[in-house]
Amino acid sequence: MSRNRWTKPTRMIAGLLFGLLFAISAIPLGAQPVPESRGRGFGVAYDAAREITFNGSIQMVVTKHQLGSPAGMHLVVAGPAGVVDAHVGPFLSKEITEALQKGTSVRIVGAMASERGRTYLLARELTVGNRTVVVRGEHGTLVRARLNRAHFSNTKTSKVSQNGGAR
């Protein structure tokens, strides 16, 4: 009976060790540490001590994500202090999103932050008309829009709830 190279244990072990040694030497040993994260989802931390109020009119609504900028909707707003790129996040309600049109007056409370050579106003509160929306919490974490209770009043009631619940 003839033996092939895989049935001889010494050669098989030597081949596996050689392959393991080759695999280890192929991995780069100069690994770089991961930079410390300064924010949630975007590299800029919200600094409440640098909070400002900015009043102006919307020049442009940007919904398409641009590389290197915070994800979500941006408003280019012009006011007496100049033009700012205000990040309002991805969680605005449909009602507020539809109200944000070119020329609409807005009031934004937030903190200025810089990343990759660009400056952003990270909005904490956004006021459109007589409606104020909380965009971020006091520490800068984005807040999801809550559904209005009126939204649920138009839904049909199921037969189970009409009959007093399940029996």
C-alpha cells in the first residue's frame, strides 16, 4: 500500500506549521491605534459651552450626504452674522421637513464645530414659524422625532379591541 504526502504525519505537520508561519509573517506588525472617538456617529463633539443662537433664512436644504460631513439633513442659512451650514440630523418629522423651504425664516440654537476644514452649526433646537423642535439633547446626542398622537387616531380599530380584548 502506498502512502501519499497527506498520510505521512510528519510531512503534514511540517506543511501546516510552514503555512502558519507564512500567514503570521504576512500580517503587518506595525498596527496603528484607532483614534479616540470624540462624538456619536460623527467625529465632532457637541460643546454646550459654545452654544449660540442663529437667526436667518434658509438658502438651501441639503438632503444628499456629502463625504466628510455629518449624516442627515443640512440647512444653509444666511443671517446677519453670515452664512452657516447647520446640521439638523436625519430624524426630523415629515411635517417639519416639508416646512423647510428656501426663504423660510428659522431660529437655530446650537454649537459651532469644525471637522476636516469645514465649520458646522450642530443644531440642538430648530424653530420654524411657531414650532420649536429639539434636534439634539443637552449633550449633543441626536433625538428621534416622536410621532404625533393624531397620527394614530385615523387607524382602524381591530375586532379584538372592539369586542373588549381577547378572550
